[in-house]
Amino acid sequence: MSCHTTDFKGSVIDALQEAIERQIPNSQAEVSGGGGHFSINVTSPAFAGKNMLQSQRMVYSAIAHLMAGDAAPVHAVDSLKTKIPPESSSMNV
């Protein structure tokens, strides 16, 4: 992992998870990584009816403030996966 300089205080993983779960309704976010590079998996019924790009844009919108500026705590999202919970996808059939 590369060294990434930031002035952010606290857990970046917690900040990412909280931002996603606060902005995307009924979401559950799993975040891992460090050094400015993170992997994110998000499950939410809010993704129903959306394509992959639309779902990923929702996540990026939720974390944009953590990626802004030269000393942002998030330098890159190496992996972003979104999915609909099984109970939600069966309701949309």
C-alpha cells in the first residue's frame, strides 16, 4: 500500500461506512483498505431498478467529501460493488 498524506482525524473506514449508510437508504456498507485506497461493498434496496453505473454513482456521491482536496483521506476506490438484498429483488419481479 502506498503512503497517502492526509490531515483527516479518526477512522477513514468508519467515515466511509457512515457516509454511505447515512445517504443511501437502508444500506449496509462493508469497507476495507487503508493508505488512501479502499474497497467498498454496498447492499441496499435503493439500487433496485438502477444499472451498475447509477448505483455506483450513488455511492461516489455519498463519499465525495472524503475524496475532495489534495489531502483527502480517500485517494482511490480500488473496488466498488453494489447489490440489492435478496428480499428486495424478489419483490420487484
